[in-house]
Amino acid sequence: MLSKLSRSKHLLGGPSITLGLAVKRTVGSLPRQQAQVTDVDKVLDSSRANIAPILTNIRDIPGNPLAGQSIYPRPPASLHDVANINLATNLHPVSVAVPGSRDEFWRKVAVWENVSADEFLSYRWSVTNTVQGTAKLLKFLQAVVPETVPLDKSSTKVQTREEFITDVLDGVTAATMAIRMTPYILSRVNWADPRHDPIVRQFLPMKSLMVPDHPKLTLDSLHETADSPVKGLVHRYPDKALFLPTSVCPTYCMFCTRSYAVGADTDTVTKASLKPTRKRWEEAFAYIESQPGLHDIVVSGGDSYYLQPEQLKLIGERLIGMPNIKRFRFASKGLAVAPTRVLDESDGWVNALIDLSNQAKRAGKAMAWHTHFNHPNEISWISTEASQKLFEAGVMVRNQAVLLRGVNDDFETMSTLIRKLADNNIFPYYVYQCDMVERVEHLRTPLQTILDIEAKMRGSIAGFMMPSFVVDLPGGGGKRLACSFQSYDRETGISTYTAPALTGRNKENKVYEYYDPVGSDYEAPVTKLPI
């Protein structure tokens, strides 16, 4: 039994490191919503997914019989000692050290005006009240949209509620992404002026704002499927691969680079769904293990928030146990759109994440959470407390933002976002030029916009908090600094790049082209900070 708990040789790649005592933790999740049951649990054979208990330090658990003992070296303990530890103890409590107002902002939304803080902070409640599908969206909009909606920025023209809702539903019909929005992100919207709200602009399509696609736009603009040796495993860079265990997210972004696969089918796209089958996962694991030059794995999707705690553990522990893997990250928008899950101690996802972070450190490896905030209005005291909890637990969190027209494409908004992230100990890692995917031409900006924002921002914040402004090159060229173009013609809107590190699939010496959006009537938005 104790040898199973230590598992040091399997997890750490050698017998010289001793993990000592372990505590079996409760990491079971809350009841799944229907999409989780369909897309995750029924397909994944849980009977074959059992893994050993998570290993954790116990010296700081209040009230346990071994509290205060040194862990280097740890004295041997009997199974009786382990059994007597209070496993109900809250191992990762909610931080209470975060100052600031805890306003119940969700009560401003008509349908949630009577929802208590306890309810809103419950991940179970969040799952139950997620708005997904046209019928639920229609019902929600009818309840929250005012009788008239400002049509222009000066509010001299208006739409009726019915006109606005029709605009959105027509947009849903034309969009490539299905609708799913959490209560948290919906509660951060200014529903008095939804048409110009930066959050609405990201997640709710309006047909009247859409413009014809540039002829070079495609569903899989990054050629991920072409760079996939096995389904759901993208191997483009020499030492890094992207593992896509699921194709479900808590909230669907209209501009998703993986619109070819993520979410439910729409009127315009039949998805190449990445079902989380154990067979597909094992094929991906086998490929990763077979590549000694692979050292870094990104676990994305979809969204790793939609992995159950047991599945998160399974993937993390497999990667920790692979000698060739030195680093891995879980990519999830969850901290931005559903931070209550991090604070809800009745849900086991964040406990599993924290324990994997600790296991990785003990193995001399690095684990991180890469999240996705795009606008300062997405940040509240809830996400601040969630970030503080992760910071105190030693989990590295980095952010990857996307530059979006009418959302964050001005210096003031982007600078405020970067500073708020830094203040929450979330490292601003990347700001992406919007990918050349279909049906989002109205959200793309010219390359010059990202160049101007970077130039103005550099030197205004500490260098280690300055993100890299990048273009993920169409055609599978990978990420390149936006300013590293070989040429940029503002008249034609064509910029060119090379990717010297990439040589597979005839990519050596290849020149990649990024195209500015159609038309020359680009206008920087009016900054809307904050709600």
C-alpha cells in the first residue's frame, strides 16, 4: 500500500527522490451538466482511468497528527497514522487576504437579482445556469435587454429590444461557433448598452456587425490538422506539442481558432469533434513517449476546465511520468469566465490542479495554467481571489490575450488589462494578432494596430510583465513576434514572415503571409472602462 502511495520510481523517473507520506484527497467533481456527460464521461472508460492517490505534503494541515514535522527527511508513518488524518480538512482554503469591494455585481442582471453570494459562488449553480443554445439565449435576452438599445456610440439612434435580439439570433445562424456563456461572464456585461459592450462583442454575434470574409480566411487557418500525426495531437515545433483531449469549453469565443472542431455543430459548420475517448488519448500518449525530442506539452482543447478532476490527474501524472517531458501547461479560459470553480471547495478540479503542480515540482518539472483574459471588465473581486488562491498555492498562471477590434485594440484598454493581470500575479504571456478564421472579419485588426500598441506599451511596465505581441502564422508557421515581419505593405495589407525553426512538411525557407482585414475604413473603438 505504501509503495503505491509513493510511486516515486514511476512518477519521478528514478529512485533517488523520496516523496514520503501521501494523503488521499477528495477530488471528485460536482454533478456534470449534460454536455459534460455526453462529451466526456460516457466516452471515456472510467474503469480504465483509475489512478493512484494524489501525493501531497501534510505538514501544514491544521489538526493532523504529523503537523509541524520536517519533511526532509520525513519519519516513517504507519497506515494508522495516515488514516487518522482529517481528510475533510480544507487543504486549499479561499484566500481572505485580498482587499477591495465584494460587490454583488450579478444582482444587476434581472434574472439573478435575488441570487445570494453563496449561490453565485457555487460552481454547481454556475453549471446549472449556463446559457447555451438558441432557446436559452432567447429567453435570457428577453429578460435582460432593455426596451431600447443604443445603436450608435453617441446614443442618438436606438434599436428596440426585439430588433437587437433578432440581430443576435441572425448572427448565431451565421456564426461558426455555438452559444455557451457562463453566468459569471454574462454578469460582467453592461446590459444597458449591450451592442457596444466588449464582452458581448467577443461571445454574442450580431449579424449587422459582420462583414464579408477576406478570401484567405479558412476554418483551420493554422493548419493544425495537417500538423497532427495522431488525431488531437498537433506537433509543429521541434520540442513542443499540443494535446487536445476534449473539444468542449465553458464559454465559446466567437473568434476561436479551433472553430473547425470546438463546440456543437452550427448552421454553417459540422465540427471535426475531438471526443475524449481513452483510445484516442492513449494514441496521443504513445506518440509523445515515442518522441525523445518532445519536452513541452500544452493540454488544451476545447478547454481543460471541462476535464473532470480524475481526468486532469490522469493526464498530468502521465506527463510527469514521461522522462522526455520537462514542462506542461493546462490551457483554460476558466479563470476568466468561471472563476468560482477555483474558489468552490466542494469541487475537486482546482485541488487536482494544485496537487499536480506540486507533484511536478517534486519531480523537477514545471506545470502552469495558461488562461485567457481579453478585457479588464472580465476581472472582478472573484477572479482576484481565485488568482490569489492559485498564487498562494504556487501555481504559475500566464495569460494569452487576443487583439480584437472594438474590444481591446487601443493602448489604454490593453495597458489596463496587462496591469490588472500583473497585479493579480497572472503573467501577461502573449497578445495574439487575431487568427484568420472565418466569420470574424469584423473582429480582426490591421497588423499596424498591434505594432503601435506594443511600441507605446514597451517601457511603460516592468519587462517581465510585458507580453510578447505575436502573429500565429497562417498555414502552420507557428508564433512569430509581430514586429519580426520580413515585409509589410500597408496598401495591400500583406505582411510576410519566415519561421527558421520549422523544417517539417516542406516548411524550410517557406514564406508565410498574414492579411489585414478587408476594407480601409478601420476605426479604433471608444474605450469602455470599467463596468
